[in-house]
Amino acid sequence: LLSALSLNLVVACGGGSGGGGTATELQGTWNTTCLYNSVWDVYETTRVTFSGNSFDTSGTDYLDSGCTTVDDTYATTGTFVIGQSLTTSSGLSAKEIDLTIQTIDGESFAFVFYDIYRIDGNKLFTGNTGGFDEDEHDGTTQEKRPIALLLDLPNTKI
């Protein structure tokens, strides 16, 4: 689920995708096409839309590499704040992003996810969390914000 936000992102402070705020470099819709997510051991497609300081995501996890057998679907909404620039463990520049998740699959939810991101052309890369409670950089606190980018799971601007 949150692998999409760690964009992916989502992603991920105001309301759903129609919320206010100033447009950022994240403005618009980003998606992945059938990619293997090694953190969660699934194939997935995701779509993240940023508008002002709000985001919404939708994603589908698949059991097969052709992305034909659906395992799970999800949708989230929330708001975000972009923080300071930083240098990742591999030496790439990135920015902090704090995503406040407000709903998951239409149900109220309150959680702040601390992530990083980098835009390179039309590609959006997010932090490598290593999976929740499996890594010291899982994004569950500011101190556990990722320090590396997940370079094998880019989001493409559409």
C-alpha cells in the first residue's frame, strides 16, 4: 500500500485531489506500469495525482508479471509538505516530503509518512523504505526517513 506513496507516492495539509495550495514541481499525474516491487514482492501499477498540496493515489497489486491476476487494490488521499533538499546515500540530490494520509479506501485514516523524492526529467523516484518495521529507514518517523531512493520503481509523468 504505502509503497505507492514512498510516491510513489504517495504520496502523499488540505483534502483530496481538489484541495488548495500552491502548485509544486509534483503537480500533475504520475503512474507506474506493471513493475515488480521488490520491497513488497508484488507486481503493481499505481497512479498518483498531486494538486496544490493534496494528493490521491490508486493502485493495483498483481500475482503475476503480466499484471493480469489482481491480488489487491487500494486508494488513498491526503496532503503533503515538501521539506529541505538533501543528498541521498548514493550521492543523488532529493527532497524531503511529509505525506499526511487522510483516507484509505474511503475510510478515515490518520498517518504521517516521512519520505524523500527526486524528479529526473519525467520520472519521479521515491524513498526506499525497505518495508515497514524491517528497516531503520521505513518512513514511520522523521528519524526513520529513507536515505536512499527506490530507483527500480519510477513513476512517469503523464
